[in-house]
Amino acid sequence: MVRKNHRFTLAARPVGMPRPTDFAFEEHDLPVLGDGELLVKVRYISLDPAMRGWMNEGKSYIRPIAIGELMRAGAIGSVIESKHPQFAVGSHVTGMLGLQEYAVSNGDGLTPVDPSRVPLPVMLSTLGAPGLTAYFGLLDVGKPVAGQTVVVSGAAGAVGSVVGQIARIHGCRAVGIAGGAAKCGYLRELGFDAAIDYKAGDIKAALREHCPKGIDVFFDNVGGDILDAALTQLAPRARVVICGAISQYNNTTPVKGPANYLSLLVNRASMTGMVIFDYAARFPAAVAEMAQWMAAGKLRSREDIVQGLEQFPQALLKLFTGENHGKLMLEVA
Amino acid sequence: MVRKNHRFTLAARPVGMPRPTDFAFEEHDLPVLGDGELLVKVRYISLDPAMRGWMNEGKSYIRPIAIGELMRAGAIGSVIESKHPQFAVGSHVTGMLGLQEYAVSNGDGLTPVDPSRVPLPVMLSTLGAPGLTAYFGLLDVGKPVAGQTVVVSGAAGAVGSVVGQIARIHGCRAVGIAGGAAKCGYLRELGFDAAIDYKAGDIKAALREHCPKGIDVFFDNVGGDILDAALTQLAPRARVVICGAISQYNNTTPVKGPANYLSLLVNRASMTGMVIFDYAARFPAAVAEMAQWMAAGKLRSREDIVQGLEQFPQALLKLFTGENHGKLMLEVA
């Protein structure tokens, strides 16, 4: 019996916000497994702001998705057939399985996961790439010191919410910037010391109020006006971590550069970019530490799970309109 | 006999390019020296891009010059009267003596200099604040490694010319960006591996040509389009040193932020500001090392000396129009 697979490929490079016609939903027959291969039934697919960048042409930290190619995505699934000695049927794996129902793999880049310890969605969220991005971006690049003030933008998102909680665990004051009262309420639930609603008024004044000694670490997921506001409130020797710039990803005009970048000079501060792949060798230790924090109730995770692979084009937009609450992912039926 | 002093004070905060009416040229009687004071005849006054920032209101790394206050300036002079045990008549000193003929001082912030070793103008130039800015900005912030590519903007200026020469001394490839064929010829004379004339065409293409492996250290004195072009050509883990942004100092519109700052993310690169005052404890060692390089013919200095204190308002503009060749200073009659 031939098994059918369904998947999304990139049909056109989006201009501005991605449209449904930028993707093609395709059906095809799965090949018969060769020796050393395994078949994974994809269960949960991570939707991330970074996907928008992968759809663009041009040099980046990873090659662009080609037109007609399977949409790249991190995911988690169950092994349902295996001719690979290291992956048993019934086990679970995570990796870049793509936006599809089934993935055939030779095992490269797959990591086994144990669903008896943590629910599968959490492994794509706080114990997956977003959590690891928060962990290494904050601790290795931001280098917070107990007593300092850490501000994070996109604070209710999958990365930002973990940044603030790890800042608290490390004895820092955590201030989150997010859009709307509901998200700000969520930040306070998570233990953030202050939450700033960027839709509610003057971000600069709010930062002055909540960071009276200035910002020691600014972890930026957003860019644009929020980055510019934060730059005006840096403490001496502040570290700005450039993790992303979701406000700029769908621009059809040039990116808005940070007009206040000379604050780096005045404050002897730095702005540093980071890409999570560089820390791969340390992922297991970081996941172990974060799992301990979760078990101790110090680190909480929230997922926003959309049902159905075919919902991908609409679901992705929730990231850019700010509609998701927690780590956005698809559950594949 | 009462001695007359002449000086420039700040009459108005400039809007855009400073105008002669932004300054007042004043004559006043010098006071009689008190115990612990000395009188310095100012000989050479340093004119620096940073002066433009000091004329603006607002928080910076140093307090703004007040309206009616003596224009702040680094200078060098001769002690002509002294009631201070540590400063003998006939000796020479450097410090923030200001834009005036004579300075009365209690000795705070003054450093003795020995004109028998190096001509006085060089002590305001390569062995003064500009040379020290180049030294610490390149070596401490830029952290160049032998074999890497160092690019400097404003390369024919007092700071930039020293950055390129120190890069060469440390075994790096030095590429300078300057305006016009004469300045580019000067860079080649100084031993730069390549000189890019930003007035002659496509800076990005020229950087690609002269930095085939990308830019490891970008030392920026200029900001604006040149910073943006350099950001597109960063090597992985590049360091961008923000020393100044002369293209933006006379803006009447907001500063142009670097639109390509997300290159920091893609390349895991950093952008760090620096202020020379932070390195004061290490100035003597740095001056000693640079003096050795000068004596060995590895480090050359050039000064552009304008005669007459009263020339200040016009002379200052040479910095912003790019007309100066070498470190700009006034010689006081």
C-alpha cells in the first residue's frame, strides 16, 4: 500500500506579509524506505518568525528555501517505520522535519526525545529552539549580573517569556514589553517585575519609570521603534542582544535602522547578534537545566496550538499580527 | 600690569553646521594667580569632531558646554607663571585648556609634556587624544588578529590614519575609506593595503573587491551610508567599533540609523561604542608604545595647523567639509 503525504512548499517569495498563494499544498506518494532510513509521522510543527527570513533570497545564516521546495520547519514526531538501527518504531524525534505529515529521514539532524518526561509541545517551545535561544542569548550574549535590569521585547512570545523568567532566576529585575493588556497580565503571572504595553502609550517614558537605573541588558526580538526607545535608556556598559526584528520582517520598505545607535558610544555599550545553531554542543546541558527549573516551578511554558496542517498559511500570520498567546505551533492530525 | 586674555565662548547652540554667530570672541582681564595656581600660554588647540556634540544639550558622556561658557578644547601650552609646586615656569602641559590664549589652572587634569622628544603638535595628534582613541578603540574594542581585515572610515583623519597604521603593525590587512584622490593617495603612502574613495562610486562594490573574506573589524568614525555599506560586508564574528559619526553631527533631521544592522545577527557580529576617557590609566603606556613605533618609522603623523585663535569658527568647519589634511589644530600666536 502506497502512503500519501501532504506538505506545503514555497510557491513564490512573499512581498510583505505572506499570502496563502505564496505556498502550495501538495499531495504525493511516499517512497518505500531504503536501508538506514526511517519514516516519521509528524505530530507538532513549530511556527517561528525566523521562517519569514528563510523565504527571502540573499545571503543569511542559513540558505533560503528554494521555490518549489518543502517549507522548512522544526517539528516533532513519532517513528512509525524504521530501517535505521538507532531509531526504533514507537520512539519520538525532533528536528527540521518540515511542513508535512510524514518525513522520510536518514537520521541526520534528528534528536530522540522522551515524551514521558515532558509533553511533546513543550519540547518545541521552552525546551526547544525558542527556549534555547532565550537561554544562550540571555546568558552567553547578554551576560546579566544579579541585581541588574533585563528588558525584553516580544516578551509574551516563545523566546521573550523565557528570557524574562531566566533573568528572574538569575536574580535580575525583568521588564517585559508586549502588545495589549492580556499579554502584559500574562507577564506579571510569570513573575516579570514590570510589563510595558507598547500599544498603550509612550514606551520611552515607561522604560524610564520601570528602569530607573537604566537598562543593563536589552534582549530584542522586535526592532524598529521599540529598539530605538530602549537605546535611549541604556545603562553604562549595557549589552543589547539582537535576536530578531519581527516588526521589520514583512517590510516592503527598507529596514528601519536604530537611529539612536550612538547611545552605544555614549554608554560604552554593545549590540551583538546571535544565532542559536552556534550553541548546539551545549543544547543537552541547557535543556537539562531548564527542565529542572520547570520541575521546580520556576519556569513556565505556554503553547498556542492550532489544529491541522492545512491551517499553516493563516496560522503563520498570527506571529506578525501579535495574535498568538504562547509558542505557536500546528498539531498535525 | 593686567594681562588681557582672548577666548571663544558658546553664544548659541548650533542648529546644523555651526555658524560664526554661535560663538563669541571675548576679551577679559586675567586674574592675579592665587597660591597653587599656574598660568599657561596656550600654543596649540586641538579641533575635533567631538566638539560638535559638546555644543548640544542633552545627556552624553560629558556635560554639554553651557551658553556663555568657554569653548572646551584639548590644547597644549607653556607655563609662563606658577605658584604651583609641581609646574615650573618654562615647562609644557597638555589638558582641556579651552579655546583661549591663556589658561589659569590649579593643575587638575594637566599632564606635563616634554617637547624635546616630539614636536608639540604631535602630542595633540598621534600621541594625543586621537592617537589614543585609535589605539584603544582598535586594540581593546576591535581586537584584531594578525591576518584579519580591518576597515576604517574617515581613514585620512587624525584617528583613522592611526587605526590603519596600527592594524598594519599588528599584521592585519588595512583598508581605508576617505573622500577624494588626495586623501586616498595619502593612505597608500602610510602603507594601507587599499584605499576606497567614497566620492568615486559604489562603496559596497569596492569593499567586496578589497575585502574578499569580509570585514573582521570595522572602525567607524563616519556613520550614515558608509556604516551601512560596511555592515553588508561583515565577516562572521566581526567587531564594529563605534568611535564617531561625523556624517551625522550637523544633521537637522534625525540621525540615520544603520538599516543593515541585522547583519550583526546573520554574522554573530557586535557593534560597540567607546569613549577614550575610560582608558586614562593606560595612556602613558600607550603613548610610550606609539612613540617607539614613530621612532622606528612604523607610525607617521600629519598635522593641519591653522594660524590664529580667531580662525576657530571657520577652521572648525574644515572637519565637516572634509577639507583638513591630517590632525586639525590652531596655533595661537
